[in-house]
Amino acid sequence: MAVASTPMNLDRPAHVGISVSDLDASLAFYSALTGRDPVAQGTMNSVPFGRSQGLPVAGLRYATINIEGLGIDLIQFQDPVGEKTNGMANRPGSMHLCLRVDDLDAVYQRMKDAGYDFLGDDYTFLAGEVTPEAALGTKVAYFNDPDGTNLEIIEPKGGFAG
């Protein structure tokens, strides 16, 4: 996916280690998405840490980007290298990272203009489709990072926090 390097400044979490196949590509993507540079980058090679993850060893590269109240840890496992999960939204075990925005229509258009590919059209929660009623009018749009991790932007309405 070709995405311009224009920062989107999505810096308010609503809802994170994310395993990536190419740390450099993912770091560029998330830096452009958030408008933030990493606060930490490094390597790790540890049998005990690997075992804590259910792996024999953890040889990895990582970078952390901090947004308002949340660190996004990007982790490229080099030993052992894992298989891609193909994290479709309806697959058990998949996750998504949701980022709060004040004006979804404007951010959605700015992101489309910058080359982000959305999974579908943006959506507004309607009566009869969602409960609680506090969620009515909430707007969402979904897209993927370079490895297929589900991402969401949300403009909550009423008492709905997203």
C-alpha cells in the first residue's frame, strides 16, 4: 500500500503489542498515522522472555510509539519468525486498535486523499442496529496496517466512549 507520509495526528486512544513482519515499514506507517516518532527502539534476544510468550526464545526488534495514554509496541520477531494471522475482523483472536477523532468525516477524507485504503465505507450507528442508544450517531471507519492488523477510527456520540 502506498501511503503518503502526511501525519494524520491520530493521538487519542479509544480502546497494544502488534507483531509485524517488517519493523521499518510498520514504523513508517504508524509514524505517519499518529504523527509521532518512536520513543524507544531496540533488540532483544531472550529465552526467558520467549518462554513468557509461549515461545522457545524471543529474538526480536521493536519500537514503541506513545500516543495519548497508550504505547503502541511494534514487534518484529526474528527468532522464531511467525506466520501471518490474516486477522480478519470476524476471526476469533483477531484484535483491532481504535483511535478517537473529533471529526471522522474530515479525517476519513484526509486519509483517503493520502492513500489509505479503507475496508469499506465509513458507518454511522443507526437506531435498531445497535445498543445502547447512547451509541447512536457514533461514526466509525476501518482499515488495515501493512500486515493486515485491523485499525479503526471512531467519532463517539452521546455517552458512548467507543
